[in-house]
Amino acid sequence: MTQVDRLRAKGITGKGVKIAVVDTGIDWTHPALGNGCFGKGCLVSFGTDLVGDAFTGHNKPIPGNKPLDSAQPNPLGFTGAATGVTLGAYRVSGCEGDSANDVLIAAFNKAFEDGANIITSSFGEAQGWSEDPWAVTASRIVQAGVPVTIAAGNDGNSGLFFADSGASGKGVTAVARYNTIETPLLSYQSSYNIDGGRKIDFIYTPGDEVVWGVSMPLYATSLDYQVGDDACQPLPASTPDLSKYIVLVRRGGCGFTDKLTSLVANLQRVLTAQYVMFYNNEPGIMEVTSEDPTVVKATGMVSPEIGIAWVQLLKAGRKVTINVASLAQSKPSLSSTPNNITGGAIGTPGGSILSTWPVAKGSYAINSGTSMSCPLAAAIIALVSEVRGTHDPELMTNLLSSTAKPSKFNDGSNTFAELAPAPQQGGGLVQAYDAAYTTSMLSPTSLSFNDTDHLATNLNFTITNKGSRAVTYKLDQIPSITMYTLGQDGVNAMSFPNEIHHPAAGHSTVVGVTAKPAAGAINPKRLALWSGYVTINGTDGSHLSMPYQGLTGFLRKATVLERDQAWLFPSEVGLSFTRSPEGLTFVVPKPGTLDGSANLPAIYINLALGCSTLPVDVVPVQNGTSSAHSTANATSIGEPFGLPSQLNERGWSAVPWNGKLESGKYAPEGQYRFVARALRLFGDASNPQDWDVVPTLSFILKYKP
């Protein structure tokens, strides 16, 4: 898919390149990741643990064990893309899996100071502001000459403008995810015996990473191996205590959740937990994960042949004992089945990826997400760097993007005739070999025409011929699907003339591009993001492309906070956010004390677009009136402690208030209302017209004695 095999066939391994992995850590005891070797001369040769086990933070890791970029030969027969690199492990999350900006910034700076040639991370949270401190840090490291790849995130189904924080940094290579052509399937070897006889091996797929490590007799919920609805209803009262068995259930007739629910209903009678082994009703095996591991400890699946054989033995009165080893002690094997993008500057495979996994959890696992595609992108940069003799970040991103293959749009069910939007896939699926050896180069990476208010009618890009002879380039453009930001997708055609350019060897030519967005069919109030690709085909056999995008609509005029999207609610209702009536009294803990169970006045805010500044004023109500509708805030006594909120992503947030103001003082008892104010995109904070102002109903604040 990415031509890595072609580079590896030429002996390109990324030798001498140091990749710093800023993430959840690397299990260097893994046989494919050093086998217990750490330090000089080892695969994992540098790095540090910045947090320890107990740390909790705010940014989320995008799940997965990340060093698939350099995994060494192993029993499953795969290796990382760049087996010649050395890794640095910078652990930024504790056992809870979260991190924080200050930790991420410290890790990136430490990796840079330690001489990393490439830094990669799959942390982040949906935000999308290049001014985020971590994004700024990453940008400065890129400016200093070190490529940085950060996962774009897995929130594409949430719509536009929802990239992860660090990936939004200027110059940072944000990595999108493509699904693989084939989906691998991990299965494990365990054994069973009949009436205490010899050990017989069998293969199963574990449903999750729960360690089995049990040896128990087998019980089948039905002795009919052709039953169509096995365990689709609660089990009969005659069912024995299932805690003493591994329970065998045939697939089919209802969903796996329904079957597990039936078993759980039985378990509630006998007050115990259990292990469940499904057998398939069609050829092959698959993963079946327990949704409630506190009740059903572990699940797995065997082939129909094994399941039928076991049922026949049980029906004949034989005792079958299953020995399911722990995943760390089991021998995995690999098979595959045929299979299908999230946003970024470039994309690599990230769906159903076979990767290393902590030894204690089974050593290998199949995971999906930009956390899988991001380290692969870093590995590909290492390979291209070895060929090119440079790590220059701008050159690397330009090469990877211009030689990538844009893909058609898929909505999760259907593939369309049109290309996926450029904001979703960036340049497209990376082609490593082409990036390493092309002599036709483009700059910059992409073209942005901005919104209607700030439309850049003419932009330029440069074609450089680094080859030994003149090349003729033919230019054209392919539009991609237009996506609405606020709420029916259409296809936008952009005018672009066919052009031919003839740069001599070693020379460049500058190409002007004029955007003429389609009019009429597009609703500008919904902020239509149009995009596509300028295609550049050379007589040297090169096939390059440059993504472009623009927006029909006026971002500065777009409402960020609608009048009905901010309200008062009591914190005790939790995520239901039930609106409070006018004048509700809240008795909160007295100043300086804490009570986690206290019912506090809280404000719910739901932003339609990102907002750089979101103040919430606490406004006293005098005789039933207030200046809540004014932006002058003449009567505001301040904001809840911790506000205003900066660099906000679109979507909802909730702020409970215990009476403490941002000054550190506490508000006196009395009647108040919250007034939320959201600064519009490109807005001038000194212009009242650039703020969306929404007051809540009033409430009465009292303190406990």
C-alpha cells in the first residue's frame, strides 16, 4: 500500500536515524523490541519516564502500542517499516493513560535535546488550535529542523475542524488513517483433553486482553451443534453453577451481546462469573469481546469444526477439559481476511494493524486508529531520510504529500466516485518509494484559499526539476467532495485551466492558481469547505498532486454560540444537563471547603465552532433585572475560578461553580446569572458585534454555615 516493501528490497532500513516516541512507553523487554536490552547499542537506546505510574492528566493517548515502526523479526513473520532505526522512549502517561500539556512539552524538548532526528506522538485531544502550547512547541522543533509526526485523531465522524491539539501545529506532519487492504486476525494456541487423556492442541481467538490462564471442564448450553439460537434466551433453571465451567455457545440467532446477556441472567442466580467460548456457525473464527468483563471475565472463539467435535464428545458423555493459557504464555498465529480515512497532512494504513503489545498482555495485538498510522509515517520519513541524506521537515512533508495517492470518499458504507476531501486525507496515501526517489518536487505542501471574506484569488506553487534532463509537466485539477461545516454534501467544481510547463534540468517554474468557487448550489451560511487536487504529470513518469481548499462562507459572521445553547443546570443531574428553573436556590459548601457531593450551579455551553476566548461573567440580579444582555459587563463581579477558557474546540462543555471567582475571592450570597460570551472566529475582542452573548436564568447562591 505504501511502497515500503520496495525500499526494504533495496536494503533501506532507516539505519542511523533516531526516532523519539513520546507516548505511553515502550516495552523493551519484548523480544521484537530489544528483548530486555535498553541503552547504547540496543533498539530502545534513549529516553526517559517523565511521570511514573500514578500520574493523571488531560490529554488522551490514542490507544495502541506504538513502536510498530521498528519491530524486529518475530514468530508472526512481520517487521516494522524501519528496522534500522533506534528508538527513544519518552513516557508521558501513568497507568490511567492520560497526560498534560506541560508533560508533553517537556518530553518534546527533552527528545529534541537528546538529539532525536524524528519525534512522533499519538497523544492529543480534539481542539485544532495551532496556538495551543504543545502545538507551538512542536512547531518550533520543526523550525529547528526535526520532523514531527502527530496523530490527527479519530474524530472524523464528528465533522470538520476537529483535529487533535498537537497535530495542529504549523509544520507538524498530521497523520491520517487508512484502512488496510486485508484485516489480520490473531489466534492463539491452547489445549484440551478428553477424560484426562493426552493433550490436544486447538486454536482460538481471544475476545480481549484479559488473561485467561485457566483449566476448567467444558459445558455446552446446547448439545445440538445445529441449534440456530443458542443462548438467545435466559438459560433454564436446571443450568448448573457455571463458575465451574468454560461455557461453549454456538454463534447465530442473535447478537453476541444478547447471548452474553442470557448468560449473565443465569449468573445473577448463581452469583458468580464465567468464561465463554463461542464456536462459529460459518467457516473461520473472529474476535468476540465481552462488554462487561466484571461479570463475564473472558471470551473467545473456536472454529465450527472444533466446536462441533466438543459438542459431540459432551453429548456422548465424555468429559472435555479446556486449558486456556494466559496470553503471555500462548503462541500466537496470524491469518487475514479481506477489508476499507481521518484527517491529516498525509495518510498511512492505520486500520486493523498488527503490532507489538506489552508482553504481559500477550505480546501482539491488532489495533486501529491514527495511533497506528502515525508511527508508520515516522518510520517512512526515516526511510526517505536515509535515501535523501537529510531530515529536513519541510522537504519530507512536501515529498510525502506530493507523491501520495488521493483516495475516493467512503462514508463507512459506500465508496463514491469523487475523491475524499483534502482536509480529510491531506495529500493522500503515502507512497514511500516515490517520495524517496522522485526528481520532480513541489512546494508548498498545499494551497489554502481561506474563506469568502479573505479569499486569496491567486496563489502560487513551485515545480522543481532535480533531474538530469528537461521535463514537460501537464497540469490539471480534480475536485473532491464539498463538505458543510454546519450541518447534505455536494460536489464543487473549481475552474482550473490545463497548463504545460517545461523547466530545464535543475530549474524551477512558478505556477499561478486561481480559485473560482462554484456559486448558487452551495449555502454559504453552512460554511461549505471545498477542496481538490492540482495534478502534475511529467514526461519523466512522475505523477504528483497538490491539495487545495477554501471555504464558501464568512467565518467572522458565523454564530459560534447560539442563544439556546447555554443554560443553567444543577450539577447533581450529571450529563443530562437538565435546565434549572428561574430563581433556583443552591446551597454550596462554605468558602474554602470542599464537598464532592455538593449540588452546584453550573453552566452548559455548546459551541457550534471553535472559539479562541470564552469568558463567563457572574452578574448580580437587581430587582429581577441585570445587564446580562450587555457586553460592557458593568455589573459583572468576575468569572468562575479557572475561567476564561482559551482555545476551545467546538462542542459542549460544562462549568460548575462553588462561588469562587477568578480573583480567588468568593462571591457574596445573592442572586446571580451567568453570561457566556464567545468571540467569533477572526473576531476583534474590542468590537461588541464580534461576540455571541448568551445569559442564563438567574439563581440564588447561599453558603452552608
